[in-house]
Amino acid sequence: MEKGRLIMSKAIDRQVQARDKRVARAKAKTVDVGAWKSHRESWVEQLERYEKIKDEMQKDFENWIDDKEMHYRWKRLNIDIEICKLQINTCDNHIKIAELIKENMDNKTNLM
């Protein structure tokens, strides 16, 4: 009977080790949410700065309506604003993914 307990104990130990390895792998895959939130904030600040510049340019629109260089600056500014918005959305998505991975890892850990 002692041999049966020893085999069961080894099987349980292997299961516990396997669970610990899965948890460690899951933790290694987690993303630093704080870093993404900080990254997002820097894009938001940059977007606000670009929008201020755009507002200033709009005030002087009459003065540069025929200026080709200003049109290129305007176009480049609008592209920069669009890039900022896309980067903010990307950061939001990475934050959501990281939070879901963490929640999923917690659920898996609790099931074991």
C-alpha cells in the first residue's frame, strides 16, 4: 500500500510542478500595463500639442492660403495628429490585452 501512496505522491508533485511552470510562463508573457499607460499619456500630450499648433495655424489661415509650404506643413500636421490618434488606440488595445491576459492567468491559477 505504501508503494501506491508513493506513486500518487510523485504524480501530484509532477502536476504541481507542471502548474508552477505554466504560471511562470504566463507571468513571463504579461505586459507591464503601467508602461503602456505612460506611453499612452505621452502620445496624448503630443496630440494636444499638435492640436494647439493646428488651432494657431487656423487663425492665420487667411495669410497663408496661397503659400505652398504652409499647405505642406498643414498636411504634415494633420498626418501627425492621425498618427497620434492611432498610437493612442494601439496603447489602449495593448492595455486591454494585458489586463485580459492577467485575468486569464488568475483564473487558470485559481482553477488548479
